[in-house]
Amino acid sequence: MKILYILKSKPDEIASRLIEAQRKGNDVTVMEIFAGFSAVELLESVEKADKVICW
């Protein structure tokens, strides 16, 4: 499964553990809003993902 995490701030310990746990057996992408990226990149990533989680 392709999972996209969209983070609005640096992940805390719980979020980091969840992301790492889901990396096992899944294709996980993490996009950090605070790090900056284009709207086109965001939309393309959302289209490719089976599941999108905002944290």
C-alpha cells in the first residue's frame, strides 16, 4: 500500500514511531509542509497514494 504522510510540523516521538512501523510492508512517503514544496508536488503525491494521513 502507498501511504502519504503530510506533516505540518516536525513529528513527535509517537508520530515518528507510527511512520516507521508503517514503513514495514508499505511504500511510505513523508512530505513536510514546513520544509516547503510545490502544490504540484503535493497533488501528484496525493494522486499516487492509496492512503493520505495528515499529522
